[in-house]
Amino acid sequence: MATKAKERTETTASLPIPVEKMKQLYAMMLRCRTMEERARILYKQSRFSGNYYAAIGQEAIEVGAAIDLRPSDCVAPSHRDFIAGLIKGVPLKSLFSQLYARKTSPDQGRSSPAHGGYAPLNIITPASTIAAQWNIGTGVALALKMQKKDDITMAFCGEGATSLGFWHEAVNFAAVLQLPIVYVVQNNRWAESVNIKYQMRNEDVATRAAGYGIPGISVDGQDVVAVYRVVQEAIERARKGGGPTLVECKSYRWFGHSEIDPAKYRDAEEVEFWHTQRDPIPLTEEYMRKHGVWSDEEKQQVLDAFNKDLEEAIQFAENAPWPEPVEALDHVYSFSIRERALELDRKTWTPQALKKM
Amino acid sequence: MALVTYIDAINMALHEEMKRDERIYVLGEDVAVMGGAFRATKDLLQDFGPMRVIDSPLAEGIIVSSSIGAAMAGMRPVPEIQFSDFITPAFDAITQQAAKLRYRSAGSQTCPFTLRVCYGGGVSGGLYHSQTNTTWFAHEPGLRVIAPSTPYDAKGMLKAAIRDDNPVIYFEHKKLYRSIKEDIPTDDYVCDLDKCAVRREGSDLTAVSYGYTMHLMLQAAEKMQQQHGINVECIDLRTLNPIDYATILDSVAKTSRLVIVQEDHRTLGIGSEIAAIAAEQAFDCLDAPIMRVTAPDVPAIPFSKPLEEFYMPTVDKIMAVMEKSAQY
């Protein structure tokens, strides 16, 4: 059932998508790259703690897939999808507050850096348990179908997640109930230190779709136009009641699993190849040049504007208040447990008989 | 009023709530066409149709995790786990997702669903159709864990759970399904999920239990009165998390003795927590050590009749411990 996307075209034929969309995709990839490079530096400078999971080098996937989502569409991100927030329109100040674990973050300093959700734009606050958001996003799609809306869920995961039992439970469930969801697997060939050859026997993750009777397609995850076109088709199908699609985007994880992983388990030549030959941003630039729609000035304008916003957001986060310690007791239930928790520490009962004396 | 069984009360609550609120749907194995393995969801399909009464694939993980997502998106799911023994594939969904979603999103994303779980022994169900694993979930802040013991509560607590803004695990005891009847209102009412119920007033000893063993505790209390003149106050725990410790400690302050009865095995059961709270906060009130009647620490309820009987708490076992406490 899985089919390969067409090889990237090198002809000078007209663009397969409108010029403005092409520019929008490129500009968003550039912003994602700029933001994540900055986040990595800030982490290495210990400006925020915890960890960071960069999707640098994989931007074409997330940008191509999510660029046209509506605010009312749900995104189910994994730990490596921090840029989903930027693409969907989360304010940079919120995003950096999340990295800095400040009171001003959407989760008020609770979740680990890069595990960012945002309720106003229907981005699920993710857990670290792999493929959890894949399942919850499937439930959101069930609600959307029941509510007869034409919104959809877009769920992201890596290829490692596809080994988990409940990854399969979710896809089968969505297939049986024909739910409006687009499953996007970012196959970056490395699940922490485990290479894909130890993860699965089959070459393409997308072939797994056949087992559930849904369309599955593998696409070059470094080609933002290819991802865009394939995912647009899947989104359209989902909105019209045609059920789920499994899209596999073939890519490569540029750095370690996280910033504390030097990834010494990898072949340096392989890493070098993906960095120098398969970087989606220069590839897109080159493609745009060939089609005569490239402009150095526009690139600079995008960067200048974004860097200004980025600086403001970082300053905002660095100066933002920390949560009050006792807030650790909040948001456990719909009711407050503060009084109860404190009372359990200090209140004692005396015998009723003594009280009467 | 109508004289109904425990399972009829559950079915009545589901019908009433689904009629009241279109956001409510039922999802689980065999819940639709068959109306549930025990018929708890009987006639729901014919009354509410296949979009609201769904026979799910055989996959507990997605039964619960899809309910989390749907609840987050505005629905009020009432998923079912057919036997609590089969709840483990949904463990991540329940403990890592449902219990933590509100917390990890600082209240901006929540999942108010009611997971009905059929549990409990004493029915010759064997190792994997008898377990009382309520404590696994009572240990998780963020979850409300409730276990009604009467038809009145079965209806009123289920309705309250469905309307509650928290994820609720509703444990329904299969031995109670058709073994007890009670006159309950046929119109709308809800129970308070924050409170224990004092089922029998007493002055000499406080006993606490829930579910099926709550009834054994009551029978033991009557016999203690008749045979020994000992007046036992019986508290039905009803909510296993968060526990209404004030009602229990008020009673201990009155009686000075505490016996906890649980169908679950001993180590780190709900009785352990109640005992710890009483020891910490009502130490001066106690005239005897806190005592427990529990199942033994074996992995599950064995099938063969004598083995199961040895495992389960009984009226005699409970009376023996009540006597020991009273005589201390």
C-alpha cells in the first residue's frame, strides 16, 4: 500500500505549489532553525536547565505538515516537536517561558523543556512516555468526529515509537472508526542510540499502514514541498471523512537524542553527509533559485524580524517570575488540595472522651 | 422508588446521564451489541445509537487513552474495562496521562471521564477474573477512585462521577451486581464523592471497609452486638482517593479502636494508608493497635474453591479481629 513519493524534481518547470506558499514554507523553516539553534546555545550556557531535544535538520517535516493547520485543529507533539508550537502560532514568549520553566509558561513551570503544549491552539501538552500523545490525539479525533466538525488531529512521533504496542492500538482504532487524523512519523533513523535496523525489519514504516487498511506513504522528509503536498492530501481526506493516513517522512537526526548525548555511536561520515548534502534549508534555497523565486533580501528580512522577536522573548523569559513553591500543590484536581495537604501534616485528633472531661 | 439490583442501578445511571447530556458516550469491549459482559450497558445501543455506544477493538490501552483525548476535546466519555484484571494495558494511559494531564498543563487541559471497572473476587473467577487492584490507582494523585457498595451509591456515585471534572475510576464489584437489592429513587440524584458514609453508628470500635467486604463488615458488626455486646461503628469508605480521613478520625476519636477490612492483599493496601493516617493524627485516641483484615500477600485469587475461601475475608475472620481489638 505504501508508495514512494516522486524524486525531487530538478527541472525548471513551474512550481508545484504557489510561490507564496513556497516562501512561507521556507521562511518558517528558517525561523524554526534559528529558534532551535538559539535554544541549544542557551541550554549549553546553562541559561535553562533540564534538557533540549532539537529537530534541527528535520524542519521540512514539521513545517511542511503543519503549516496550513487551523487554530482549531489539534496537534499531538512528541518531545522533539517544540517547533510545532512556533508553526502553529504560539507566542515566542510562551515558548521560551516553557524552556525556562517560569510562571509565565503555558504549564506554569511543570513540564520539562520542549514538552510544550498550548491549549488555546489545541496543542496537547505531551508526556515523555513515547507515543502517548499519538493515542490521546486519536481520542481528540474521535471527539471531532462525534461533534461533526471538519477539524482534524495531526499526531507526530519518531520511528522508535512505532515499536510500541499502543502505537498500533491507536492506528487500528482510528482505522476502524475512520477518524479524522493524520499520523506523521518522523523517521530520523535513530531512537536515542538505537539504529532503525534494530528497530524494525521492514524498510518503510509506511508499509505498516497496510496492516490497518489505511493509506500509507513514504516521503522524502528533507523536501518540504513533497511533505507539504503529501500531507495536504492526507489532511483533505481526513476533513472529508476519509479516515486516517500514515505518512512516513524519511529524515535524519542531526545531533544526539538530546543535548546531553554526544551521539558517539554514529558514523561520522553518515552524519556529515546529512549535514552537508541533505539539509532541507539550502536544498529549498537551491530549488527556489532554480525557479527564479529566490531573494537574498527576503531571507534577511525574515531573519532580522525573527531575531528581534527572539531576543525579546528570551529577555522576557529570563526576567519572568518563577512559580511560587507552594504552587507544586496546584492543578492536581478541579478543586484545591492545598488545605488538605497542609492539614495532613499538622492536624491531630484528640479522644472525644477527654474533650468531655 | 424502585427495588433494583446494583447492576440495574448502574444501567439506570447510564441511561439517565446519556439522556441528560449528549456529550456522554460509552466505549468498551462488548458494551454495544451485547450490552456488556454483565449487561451493565444493556439497551444503551438501541436508545442512543452506534455513535454513542461503541464496541471497541480489544485494546484496553486505546479504550482509555482515546477517552482522555475525547474528554480533552469536550466529550464526557464513560469507557469500560470488562475485568479489572485486564486493566494493565491501559496503565500508561491511566497513571501517566489521565492522572497527570491537568497537572502537567497547569489546568489548561483536562480529561473528565469515568472509567467503569468491574472488579472483585468471591465469584470463582480465578486468578484473572477476580482481582481487586484498586490500590494501584488510589496511589495516583490526580485520579478520583471510587467504589460504591450499595445500589443507591452505584447510581448516585456514577452520576456524580460522570459530572465530575476529574478523571474518575469507578470500581464496581461483580459479586454485588445481582446479590443485593435496594429501593432507590427512579429520578435524578447524585452522591457526594468527597465523603465516607457511616453505615452503622457505634461507640466501641470503628471499622472501615468498601465494596463487597463492606457488607461482610456490617454483618460482623451485627453479630458482635448480639454475641458480645460490642457496638461497632461501620464506615463505608466509598472514595479511595482522595480519602475522607476526617470522618474516619472523628469516629476513631469516639471509639478509640480501628479495624480496617479490605479484599485487596495486605501490603500497601488501602488499609495501610488509613492506618498510617490514624497513627499519625489520632495516636492519642487509640486504646488498641490498629488492626487489619485483608487477603494474604499472594499474587492473585486462586480458583479452586477452598483456596478462594482461604483468600477472601469472611464474617468470621472479621469478627475475630474485631474481638481482638475490643479485648486489647
